Amino acid sequence: MAVTCARGLEGVLRSELEGLGFAPAGEAPTVVEVCGTLRDCMRLNLWLRTAHRVLWLWKEFPARSAEDLYRGVAGLPWEEVLRLDQPLNVRAANQADEEGVSTAWMALKCKDAIVDRMRVRLGRRPDSGSTPKGACVFLLRSAGRFRLYLDTTGVPLSFRGYRQESVEAPLRESLAAGLLLASGWTGRTPLVNPMCGSGTIAIEGAGIASRRAPGLQRSRFAFTSLRGFPREEWEQLREAARREVRPIRIPIVAADWSREAVEIARRNARRAGVENAIRFEVAELDATPVPGPRPWIVLNPEYGHRTRPSAEELEELYHRIGQFLRRHGQGGRGVIITGHLALSRRFGLKLARKWTVFNGPIECRVVEFELSGPE
Ligand SMILES: C[S@@+](CC[C@H](N)C(=O)[O-])C[C@H]1O[C@@H](n2cnc3c(N)ncnc32)[C@H](O)[C@@H]1O
């Protein structure tokens, strides 16, 4: 299986996979590989917090010509895997070292080979579409070979289902969870999320602290559209995941100076089933309540990409964030993710760790500080 994630989260994803009992077999930018069955894919889709997609490798073959592609794809027993009543979505990608073939052409050729085979074997073919509403297939061209995957996820796992409203420039859910896990937060110390926007960091924190499977909220995954999908086994996995949910014993604070943002965050938390575990406050940064001991203070401040405070305002804000962390540390940790690469050096605190991650196409820095408390 190839499990994909945002660039920069591979290490956290690897730890998550190990925690679920899988031994990673390989790693490259945005992907960690593990061995497993289609049934394992269901568990991974349900439990992984930092992954985007779980791709199940079905076949690899040489990519010398268009005929190779058509023959390689049409040679597989699609009629045993796909259903006629479920739409088919085919995506394709070309690894950077490959030239001269458009991914649209690859996807079209692949889809033709699949539906031609089904028409011959079954007399009918499924509809195909550009959105992942049913079964999903992914074709990758890399190092002179095609790799054909069943995409068992469809809509990426970062879309948990709870965030139906958001403020400008929200963090992806998988990235918010990745931030917390990478910083070593285990859900046993207080979590404070000033400038919470739509509440993603606090909501993901509540999910981690309560051991709530992130996929429990989703209504569908692409594997449910495959022929022979073991519904009973899936329901058992979900039931077992529901039994895993624990009460949250630590304070979690989500605050923002915008009342509208706080209301959005609250409604998102309600949909995620964690509203009662989070204390919501309409508060300017400096007035955010910080319960101790050893709080993890995690922020995603504006950085002037899509939202537009002036350069001076931003500089002043980042300086104030540094002061806030210094004042409220109490032996905890400060974690800040920002797309403002220059300002990420302006907090005036001693750095514990700095790393790079992508929020969609935007390159971000994560800076982490050990917080010793008031001087
Ligand atoms: C980039 S957004 C955070 C997005 C959030 N991580 C999410 O996933 O939705 C930054 C937020 O900081 C808030 N904010 C900006 N300046 C603030 C201040 N001085 N005090 C409190 N909140 C502030 C804005 O209202 C906005 O909601």
C-alpha cells in the first residue's frame, strides 16, 4: 500500500502506521509504503490522522508505449472488483522525472481500458466521472513503469466531515493533527489554541485526547463502492472504534478575537462530537486563558498570504505571540505554524525545533519552543 500525506508529515505518518502495527517498507516525499490487504486499508482509512489517501497497489507494468498501458490495465479482472452501479473516477500522476505524457491522457486511456473490459465481460459498463463519488483508481507513472492502484479513500482523509464552515486560510485537519503529534503532545497535558479560527487544532486535539478515530465522522470512503465490500467487517471496525473513545481529562481552550470565528469553531466541534470537551472564548491573544500545568500552546497566526494584515501589523503580532508564550509557558511547549518564513524567526524565544511542511501548496514553517515560564 502507498499511504500519502502532506509533504513534511512523512515521519509522523510513519509513527502512526507503526502504532497501528504496520512496518513501513519504504518512504519518499508525500508517501509511506506498507504491506497489507484491502481489509487493512479499511482500518487505515478509519484510524490515520495525518494521511491523505490509502492506495492499494494492484499491478505494476512497463510504460514503454500506449499499448503497454491499455494492455496492462485491460488484463486485470475489473468485473470482479468494480460495480456497475457505482461511478468510476480515474486519476493519474507523472513523477517529476517522466516527460512527454499528459496525466489527462493517461487517466483517459486507463478508464477506457477498464470500461472496455467490463463491457466485454458484463455487457455493460459503469459511468465515469471527474469527482470521487464511487470507486477510485489511481495510475502513477514512475521510473519507466506504471503503477496501478485502487484508491480506497476517494475524497482525501483530511476532509473528516466536521468542518463544514471555516474562516479564511484554515489549516487542513490532517496537518493540524500532524502538528500536535509531531510536537510530542499525547493528549495528557492542557492544550491551548489562541487565534483558533475555525477550531481545527483544538478539535483535532480533542480527537487525539479522546482516542476518537478520525474516520468515524466520515459518511463514505471509496472502498465502500467496491464489489464484495465486507460491510459487516467494516461495521465491526467502526463499533470497536466507538468503544475506544475515552473521556477527556485535560482542559482544551479554543479562543479567537472574532466572535464569528468562535461560533464557527463551536459548530464544527459539535459536528465532530467534541463540543463539550473544549472551552471556547472570544478573546484577544493576550487575554486567552492558559490552564496549567505544562500547557501546549499551539497557534496558526495569519501570515499575509490570503488574509492581509500589513507588514508592520504582522511583525507586531509575531512579537506579541513570543511575549505571550514567554509569559504563560509553565514548562510546556509553544508550537507555531506559519507561512511567513521570515517572521518565523521573530518570536524572540529559544528554538527547540524547526521543520517544514506544506498546507496545500503553501510552504510553512513549524517552530517549537520549550517554555520555561515567567522570567
Ligand atoms: C490563519 S487564521 C487561523 C486558522 C485556523 N488554524 C483554522 O484552521 O481555521 C488566524 C485567526 O487569528 C485570529 N486573530 C488575528 N489576530 C488576533 C488577535 N490579536 N487575537 C486573537 N485572534 C486573532 C483571526 O480572527 C483568525 O481567525
